[in-house]
Amino acid sequence: MVSKELLYAVLSGENKELAFSELIAILDAERLNYELLEILDHVVIFRSNSKALWTISRRAGLVREAGRVVALCEASMDEVIKTLKSIEWGELLIGKTPLVDVTFFKEYGLGLNGDELLTQLSKLLGGCKYLRGSKVGEFIDVLVTEGIALIGLGSFRRRVSSWSYREPSKRPIYKPGTMKPKLARVFVNLARVKSFSNELLLDPFCGVGGFLIEACDMGLKYVGSDINIDYVVGAKINLRHYGCEPNVLQADALRLYLVKDSIDGIATDPPYGRMTSTYRKYLADLYEGFIYESAEVLKRGKYLVFAIPYDEKLKELTEDSLIGAGFKVVGRHFNWVHSSLTRLIYEAILQ
């Protein structure tokens, strides 16, 4: 049996609830045993094996950083300095001058002096450098939240450049309104498809391939479809541009003609627009057909992840369709886009 380590993950402040759900979905998808110990503001402490850190760094969109917990203590200057002095740093750090970062979340750092903590660490370590920007590789992390100071050995910090070269505007074929890669990645992760396996992800409204590009980048098998042949062609061009298999076909999401129970997860972003009573009826019918077709091709116990424009009546109609098709809603997440659009993201499991 692989031994479990005490680990931590820092959630993006963009949408902490969604980031937490993504973290759990990644651990579930990769069949990693874990035990949640503390869910704090921005920080999750859990036990799992060390493979979890590599997996999170490779897959996560909204997990900002992660690492191993070295020590936990009360968030006071005296206690933090005392704890820093008690750590056998020589056993943890070998070679290069260590990189160090200190982060106080919200008001939880009141009464603490970040510069003084850096000075103390530099004395204890025989010199250190302040971590600036993004980092892949180990660094010393001091995190303060909800009265707790966590001292950790960070294994990765998300680079902003992780997404920049896959932005919709950087792709050969551009489609207005395309979801940005970070959020597209979250949708794919919530579908809980295991990487480097025979499990298959489906995007039945794939447009020009944004979700599929993220699935490819994470090592997932995937297939996409769209009713619009121009999008199908565009998705294939975009996928080839990023070195991905152009597994895309033209099909109506309401009549996919895929083998029953052949799909291990569905992540997609169906069409939506400005809400009127007539358009609400159109969307409700579209979503109903897509949900029932998804239930035909998805395996039992697997996940459907999609978004609708938030509207209370449309939400009610959509959830009626989910229940009718045999799904159980296990997650709802709001994602504000602009003043006239808030997405409601669903995680639903087929029972």
C-alpha cells in the first residue's frame, strides 16, 4: 500500500467553490485515495499519496499551487518563528538557495510581519530568495488563513503562461464567445475521466474544439461533435495545431448515434443567448433533448457537466429534465461572465 502524506492545495480566488470541486474531481478521476482534513479559506489540507501533487499540477485549472505540509501552528509571530526554528531544514533542502514565499489571505495576516518572517527564514536557511511569479519545482511556502499558519514545501505554482498560448485568439480558427482554456479545463476535470486510460470523454457541442484541446493536454481520450460542419472543420484544424488527434465528427447532440453506455464522461458548453420567453422555450427543449441523449450514451455512475444561462425558470425546466433522464445533480456552480450573463454550471451523475 502506498503511504499517504499530509498535503495542501491553494484554491484560486476567482471561484473558490468551483476550485474545490475541481480538486476533488481530479482526485476522484485518477482514483487517488484521499482524506480531507481541513477546508480553510483558500487552503485545503488533505492526506493522499505523493502522486496527487503531480496529478494536480498536470490537470488543475483553478488550483493555484500545492505541496507537502511541513508544519502547522497558531498564526502568531511568536508561534510561527518558534515553529520555523524547530524544523530540520537541512533534511528537507539540498543544494540550491531555497525560494521562499509568504502569503496572508484576506485579514488573517493581521498581527504578522511578512518581512520579519522572510528575515527569520533567511537566517535559518543561510540565505534564501523571495519567490516571484510562477514556479515549477520546490519552494518554501508560508500560508496564513483562519488563525492557522501552514509551513509547506510547495511542489508547483500555476504559471499564467500555462493558458496564454491556448487562448481562443491564438488558435488558427477563432469562434466568438469561446470559453477560455482555464474554465474549459475545469469543465473537463469535473467530468472525472481518468487520464492515460481507455476512458472516453465526449463534448457534443464542441464548437472549434476548446474542451477537446484541454482534454488532449491532460492526456485524456476524447471525441467531439457539432452539428455545424464549419465548426467541425475548425475544431480539427485547431486540434492538429496543438498536436492533438482530430477526433471530431458532425452530429446533432440530440441524435448522436453513439453506442449505448460507451462514454465515461461528458463535458460541454451548449448554446445560450439573451433570455426571452420564446428563447427560453427553445433552450429548454434543446437541453432536454441533449440531456436525454446523454443518458443514452453515458455509462451509469459517470458524470455530465454543462452550463446554462442562469434563469430561474430555465433552471427549473433543466433540472426536471435531468431528473427525468435519470441524473442526480451533485453540484451547482455560478460563474459570472458579464452584466447580462451568469452561467450555472451543473455536475450530474447518471444513476
